[in-house]
Amino acid sequence: MLLKGAEAPGPGGERTDEVRKYSDLLTGVTDGHQHGVDVDRCMCGGTACACGTGYRLYVRSAEMPARHGGWSYHSHPIARDGDGNWTVGEACGHTHDIDSELLQSRIDAKLNEEESMTKQAEEQEKEAVDMAKVSAELEKLRKVVALPAEQKAHYDGLDAAAADAFLAKSEEARALEMRAKQEADPVAYRCKATGEALRKSAGAERIAMAKRLDVQQEQIEMLTKANETARLEKMIREEMPHLPNEGGALPALVKAAEEIGPEAVNVLKGASASMGGLFKTVGVSGVDHVTVQAGDPLPEGQAVQKSAGVALEEKVEALMKAENLSRHEAMLKFGRTPEGRNLRARIDAEKPVVTEG
């Protein structure tokens, strides 16, 4: 404890205030001298204190012989008298006067210091315990996160003690435990809708539920696919009717074009329009025609022209039904036959269709 000492002569005889490590307080003056004393815990130890208060006064000797290298001490017990004042008990055949209030203030300071140190030590100990606990939790979390998915699912199903034991095992030991579990509880069904592998222990009800879910998912997928196919076929019929559908691949081609963007769809529409001009049936399509007034006689040869066109259409429609072909596929296939080439030649040689108007 740093206290200001009494004024003492300096090296040149001047008076100076010296600050040095000092006693807690001083005794009263006896025979022209007094002692520095320290207030400290007694040395009784254990739970019983022979001093009664737990404190003693440790008195420094009047001198500090150089050969000892430090102060020498003796101690006195202290107690309160009938008025509540502190008194110094006899030791070594003498006692000392003491300032009771000052002694009490020193004892209070000691108690506060001890309490503060005890509290600080407890806080440090608690912090150390908390830090150790946090470190352990972080290490546990690290191990849990590192578990493979199947081991993590197994870990989550264990009670606290079994989970900690499982986590404490080596990777090889955990793998052996999982293998033993799998052999004892084989996979009974794999749900396609969720990707979950249901083991026998999942129970019949849950397995049946997973199967129903797969059936529902399959029905939804089939309906979705059918609706999409119908949409594409309608689009083909209305917007690109002249594109060939070799092997039924045209809907998939149109779908791919849609995924690319509008420009790709427009390319298919343009191709359909270009191909449509190659398969105009004169006398049937109605594209090339002349108009006469109602009641006027039809031009000569109209019946022959109509018969050739109708014959071609009938052949194409029959081929479409017989072989499940599109109109354009049937037109191409029939057009390669001798009969088809003959009808095409007749149509090309005949006059346009004439209709009444």
C-alpha cells in the first residue's frame, strides 16, 4: 500500500515528503517512539480462529538492520472493548495504543479488497468454464456438420447420451454402426417423388403413403405432359400446318424452339409457310380460281379438273388414316407413287377451279 511517509531530512538536511511502501497505520507513541503496523489475516488456518476476529496486527521493529535485508515483525491479537473500540492484545510482554477508527477503516479496506479479489476470481473462473463449454459446443457442432446425410439422420434420432456416444466414435466406428443398422433395417421402398429411402422400420402406413404419393405424382406428370402435347399440336395445326412430323418429333422440335425464344418459333412458322406453297392442290385448295356470275355456264373441263383434285385428296386422306400420318407426310409419301405422280401431272395440266360467285 502506498502512503505518504512523515517528513524526513533529505540528503542536504532539507525537509521533504517521501512516498514509499508503508505500513497500514502507526501505533501510538510510547517512550518517544512508535511502530508501523500492518493489518492482515491471522495465521490460524482451518475453520476455527483463535484470534476471534480473523485479523492480527503485524508490528514492524523500530529499526531495519541492513544485515537482515528487511523489516522484522511480531504480531498482536486485536479485539473490541466494551465500548466497541479496537484494542491491541499483549504479546512479547507489551501492547500498543492504536487509533480504533483508523484501524476499522483499514480492516474495511482489507475486506473490500478481499471481496473484490474473490469476486474477480469467481468471474474469471466462470469465464473459463463458459469458454470451455463454448469450445466444447463448437467442437460438437463441427462434428455434427461434418456427418454424412445418412449418419446425420441417424444421429438426430438418438437420445442425448447415445448421440454423444455416436459422435465420439471414430469415422470407421460410425460407419460400422451404420452398416449394422442398415442390415438390420433394410430399405423397403424408395419414394420417387421425394427421393427418400424408407426402411422397414418406417412402418407400413408411411410406406403406403409414399407409394400413393408416387402414383399421384405420376398422374400429375402424365396430365401435364398430355396438356403440353395438346397445346403444341394445336399450335402446329394452326400456325405451322405444313411442317412434316417425321416420327412424331415435331412437337418436341417446337418446344425446343419456344425455349430458345420467339425468333426460333418464327423460323419454324416461316418454313411451314414456304413448304405450304409446294403442296397446293389445284381444283381443291381454292387458291387459284376464277369467278363467274351466277347462272353462267361453267367453263369446259371443270368436271375433269375437279375429279383429279378430289381423287388426290381422297388418296391422301386414306393414307393418313391407314398409317396414322399427318397430311403432309401422307402427301409426300403418296406423291412418290406412280399414281400420285400421275394425279399431280393431271392437276398441273388442268385449268384452275371455277366456282360460282
